[in-house]
Amino acid sequence: MFKDKRVSIVIPTLNEEENLAIVLDSLNEYIDEIIIVDGHSQDKTVEIAGKKGCKILYDDKGKGSALIKGMNEANGDIVIIMDADCSHIPNELIFLIAGIDAGYDICMGSRFIQGGGSDDMSLIRKIGNGFFVFLVNLFWSMNYSDLCYGYRSFRKDIIKSLKLTEVGFGIETEISIKAAKGGLKIVEVPSYEKK
């Protein structure tokens, strides 16, 4: 199905020894390269990643900076970003890969379309997220359902064109806005966030 495309996955980490082995062991056969971008963890995160054969990079400026570094270093035709805290379901990777394989530039997991959801979102957070998405869609003439979720895939050759600069947790929103403004082909797929 995806044999003609190499798939890289980028996972930012900071003190994730409790979760990282679980995440890495659950990645499927479609993944050709795993890049861990570590923020100088004080636990065994890096040791675990090394034993699992991951490429290890270091960046302690923030999540956005770590993701940018990892995406730029990735060798795959498809690059996926994923959290290390077990909140993203590895079985959904196939949908993120299929979105790129179908011709989209970016495929974004969404908790707010049919089939998506979250075990980790309070009512206040859900309302705040919805209001934020409404405002961004209104101001930038977009039609997203979820801007703050970090389970996404990209065609490797479009990553540099985004000219990403956000060092912190606003990276997902920056990606969404710059992709839409750049006229990239974007699709959302259902994703379920675990607690």
C-alpha cells in the first residue's frame, strides 16, 4: 500500500521514560525512521530511545523548536509528528499516511469530526478550543475543526515552505495557518485523544 514511500515519525520528548517504550513498541511496520528530539531529559528517556534504534536529536527550546528540528532532519517522503505521552493512538497512523498517499500535502488528526474524540478534555477546554478555532477560521477564511492537536502528517517536500518559527506549543496553529495561506492541500481525519 505505502511501499513506494518512506515514512518518518518525529516525537518530541522530555522525561517520558514511563511512556516512550509503550509508544515505540506500538509503532507499526509502515514506519521506516523514528526521530526522538529530546529536551535534555533527566530520566531514562534517551536510553530507551537508543535501545529501540531511534535517531536521537537534542533541542530544549520548546515543543515547536523540537518538531521543526526533527521534521527538517527526517529522511522520509512522509513525516508524521506524534506525542510521547500515549495520547495518540498508533493504529491511526495508517489514516495519516493514507491522507498523504491520496495526494494531500498535510493530513491532520481532529478530535472534533465524526469518529474523533478525547478522554482528556474538560468542558472549559473544549469550549475554549472551539472558540479559538472559530476565530482563526473567521479571520483567515479557513475551515478547520481542530487547531491545537499535534497528530499530523506531511509531505516532506512542503515542510521547508512553511517557514515555521514557533518554538512553543503554538506550533500546531502556526502550521495550520501557514498551510492554508500557502494554498496547500489539507485534509482532517478523525483521531481519538487518550488520557
